[in-house]
Amino acid sequence: MTTNGTLLTEDNAGDTVASIAQAQAISADEIALYDRQIRLWGVQAQEKIRSANVLLVSIRALANEIAKNLVLAGIHSITLVDHEAVTQDDLGSQFLVSEADVGRNVKQNYIEWSW
């Protein structure tokens, strides 16, 4: 492969495949599952994400979305801390609560939805 008259031994895809092959901690299934993320920020960053522990305090609309995105990114664990009860206002901003949850503890509701 040539670029501007310079011969390259590997392209970016080859570098990515080589990096993935060296990362023994990530399984082939995880590589397939997190392929886009690995291409974006690399294998080492994905390894850090999958070993990270995150604490979320006060689970409201923004934390709700953050928790979902962290889980989808492959985070190791999330600890939820919230002593508040679900309110009517939460119904429009949190996708894991319903009218039946009004008055219940937010954290307990999330635990029951465990992903």
C-alpha cells in the first residue's frame, strides 16, 4: 500500500487487528461486541473501561442516561447511591420508572431492573 509515494507496511485496520490480537484480556466475543469503541479509542482504553468501578450518587435523568451508556460501554461495575423516592417528575425523565414506582426508592427500582 502506498500513500503519497511512501510505502506502508500496515494500514490502520492492520494496526487495530494487531493490537486486538495482543490484548489477551479481551475475548473474541467482547471484541465483536465492542468493535466500534475499540476502533474509536483503542484496546487499552476498552480494557480500562471493562475494569472500572463507578459510583453514581443521586439517580436522576442525567445519571440515568450515564448509567445506561456506561453499561453499554462495558463498564465492570456501577454502584448506585440514592435515598430519594421516585416522584411524578421522574416519570418524564427516567426510562426505568413507571407510575407504579412513585413513592418507591429509586435505587431499589434500578436494582430490580438489573442489567
